[in-house]
Amino acid sequence: MRKFFNLNNEYGATLRLAVPIILSQVGQIITQLADNVMVGQLGALPLAAVSFGGTVSFILFITCMGITLGITPIVGEAYAQGRHRDASAYLHNAIFLYMGIGLLIFGVQMGIIPLLDNMGQPEEVVTLAIPYYKYLVWSVLPFMLFAAFKQFLEGIGNTTISMIIVVFSNLLNVVLNYVFIYGNWGAPEMGATGAGLATFISRLITPFLVIGYCIIHHRARRYLILLRRTRLMWDKLRELLKVGFPICVQMSLEGWTFAFSSIMMGWLGTVAIAANQIANTLCNIGFLSLLGISSATTIRVSHAYGAGDYQAIRRIGSSSYRIGLVWNAFTAFTFILLRDLLPQAFTNNEEVIAMTANILIVVAIFQFSDGMQCIGMGLLRGLQDVKITMKIAFISYLVINLPVGYLFGFTLGFGEIGVWLGYIFGLSTAAILLRRRFNLKVALHSAPEQ
């Protein structure tokens, strides 16, 4: 009975942190969702262009996202130990580091524009995708500044303000889509390019809002005051990279797997690109909700890790896996039940709708593997045991996922379904290996609970 109530307390503690993160994560994907739904009304070609531009942008954007996640467990540990000046020093150094990386990624993304014609996509898709892609590239810089503050605040247990800012930003994005895509309120009709401009503007305002919050709110303001008394320190930069770089590599490998699978879809034609984009968007909504649970798990584990409480870490892990399984069951059931209706929110093209409905069956099946690997990543990040995740990601995504997807999709002739089957094999491998690693780490530091 005692264990039952302890687990119930763990569920509540995780969900209180997770719900704002979930809304924040879903808010980020709503930008892509809004672009796809509103551009999709213009036809399969503009939707394919947004899909291709977004996919290429995401290949390096995921690198930016991954590196910023390194500050959260580090700050969480410092916060649990009462080292507030150290926490502020990590923020100072993170701003410098992340903006420098953002500038580097910006330059690389701009530099690959001449190569877009060589990725096997239809010429008309590439031509329409480039202006949209350029706006996404410009949005990297404000994103990195916002992410430094967002991940810092989450490390000290404040997950609400990021949710509010992201939700506001994405509501603005929808309004601006209406203005620029269709040429309303006196604006020029820009089509797919207008969706890119709307995304850029909506991301541009986020760092101003989060810095404004830190200035106004007394609890966050003390870290800004301490920040002025800190300086750039190589040991802090190295620590941020020590944790952030492996997370970045792991997330990049996973993101690249989805991106390269999407590029393979382009080899099957415009309809396959559009169907894959819709399936990816729906899949990401379910995944980012789970990523919120994983992020909350990272925060709670980092606090317990800072306190040296491995029994609490064990309980957090058990409850997080259970929450993830419940969510996975819900999303899998939803995708199967509504597989013929969900694509209609994006397009009225019957070929695209039919193909997407078939893909969603596979998406439903791999929900459980995807969920368990996501929770496992969150647990190991909280323990700052992130080097192993690079190796697991390499094996799962590059050695297994992509080759199996190509085998089923092209060698065996299963087409778009075959490409998606690769995810089941890759994500299942990752889920098993991550769970074993977490069990081993906890077993080394604590005896099993009675």
C-alpha cells in the first residue's frame, strides 16, 4: 500500500511539470501543423514544398535543439544543491555558446541552398521550397537565445512560462499565416513563402518575451542579477558541451533518420512526399507530448541526482514509463480509429488521403517503441549519462532503422509502408538498450526497494 501511494505521488509530481512542457512542445509543432494545414489548402505541390523545405531545415535545426538540452540537467543538479550562483553562471555561458552555435548552423544552412537541387526531389518542389526554407534558417538565431532561457528555467523547475510564450507565439503564427499565405488584410499573397515569413516572425518575438519575464519576476530576476557577476568560464563551457554534445548527437541521429526517410519518400513522387509530411506531423504531435513527459522526467531525476537519492530516481523511472505507456496506447488507438479522417484536415487530395491512412497504421504500431525510447533518454539525461546514448542512437537509427526502411521500401517493394517499417525495428532496439542502461546505473547505486 505504501508503494502504491508513493507511485501515485510520483505520477502527480511528474505530470505537474510535464503538462506545461507538453503544451510548450505541442506549441512548437503547431507551427509546422499550421503551415501544413493552411498551405495544404493550396494543393499537393505547395504542401510538398513546405515538407521538403521543413525537412532540410530540420536536419540541422535538431542539432540546435539538442545542444540546448544540456543545460537543463546541469542546472537542475546545481539548483537541488543550492548553488544558485553556479546556475546563473551556466546560463551566462550557455547564452554565449548557443548563439555561437546558432551562427555556425545558420551559415551551414545558407551554404547548402545550391545543393537542394541534387537531393532527388521534383524540380518544381525545390523551386517553391527555397524561399520558405530561407525564412526557417533565419529563425534559428532567435530560437537559440530563447532556448537558453527556456531550458534554464526548466532546470530550476519553472516549466509554465515557456508554455505561455510558445502558445502565444504559435497563435501569432496562425494569424500571420492567414495574412501572408492568402494575402489578407492588404498583405501580398505569398503562398508557401508566407508560411515561412510567419514562422520567422513568431519565433523572433520569443526571446524578448522570456527575457522580459526574467526581468519582471523576482525569482527569475535574482539569476539575472547574479549573471552580471559571472563571466565566461572554460570549465562551464566544457561542462555544457560535455552534456549537451552527446544529447545533440543522439537527437541529430534520430532527426536525420526521419529527415532522410522523408527524402527517400521523395523518390516515390509528390503524393508520397505530401502523405509522409501529414503522417510525420501527426506522429510528431503524439511524440512531442511524450517528449514533455521525458523532459519532466529529466528535471525530476536531475534534482534527485543532485540530492544523491537513487531510490527516488528508481520511483521516478517506474512512474514515467507507466505514464508513457498510457499515452502511447491512446495515440495508437487514435491513429488507427481516425486514420481515414485525420488526413482530411490537411488536404482534399484523395490519393494523399488514402496513402496517409495506410501509413498511420504503421505509425500506431511503433508508438510504444518510440515512447519507451523517449522516456529512457529522459532518464539518462537526468543522470547526465549521455555518452552511451550516442552509441545507442547510432546502432538503432543508422545501422538498423535506415537500412531496414530502404530494404522494405525499395528492395522488397513495399514503398512508403516499407520506409516506415524501418522505424519499428530501430526504435524498438533503442527502447530495449536504454531501459537496460538505466536499470544498470540505478542498480550500481542502490539496492532494490522492498
